[in-house]
Amino acid sequence: MTKRWVGVGAPRVALAVPLFDDRARTVANLVDLIAHEGFHVAGFFSGDVSTAGDERKAYYAGLCAQLAVRGEIHMNSLPGAVIDGVDDPMVTASSEAAYRVRREFAKFFEDDRLTAQSEAGAAVIERCEAVLGLTWNS
């Protein structure tokens, strides 16, 4: 594990990032993670509790960031399935949102990947804009 400190006087946020043998997968996961958790942090600091806790939008932020930064999303980068048997409402809500977003994105995939330049990619970009309230700059 490597620790890095970025920031001056801001609260510390710890992120665990798995390193895969496939460097592109590691980078995609890192982009996703920073966007997802950054969404929560931005909501917290803006004072918008509902945004800070919106797991569905946070998962969207991660996947949409992958599409914007890398130009593609691979199927192995989609969030996972519902975690059963956990007695933590936050973990349960997050895993349910992850599964919901996985289903919403999976239907756009062709050959285990989605590219921003495809018709399906354009449809996902529209969805990203609608869900996150952002304008896409490509």
C-alpha cells in the first residue's frame, strides 16, 4: 500500500485502489473511483446531503468519467451486484445502486466494451448529461 497526501488543510480521504495486471483496467478503475468518491465529497462540501448520499449518481459519475477521460468503458469496469447478508444500510444501498446502474449501462455494450464514438456511446453520454445535470464537452 502506498499513501499519498494531496491538499492543504482539507480533511483526509483514504482510497484503496486495487492494482490489476492490466494497466488500462487499473487506470479505468482509478478514474471511476476518484469520480465516484469525488461526487460524494462535492455533495458533502456543497451542503447538499441528498447529493452527497446519492449512490446511483455517484456510480454514474464514475462510469461517465471513464467514458469522458478514456473514451471507453469495459464490461469489467461496471459496478457489481447486490451484496446480500450485510447488516449495514449504507453498504446495502450502495450495492443495490451499483447493480441498478450496471443493468442500466450493460444494455449499451457490444463485445464487452462501450466507446464514446459509437451510437450506444452517444446514448450513454445523453444519459450521463440527464442524470448528472452536466453538459458533455468532447
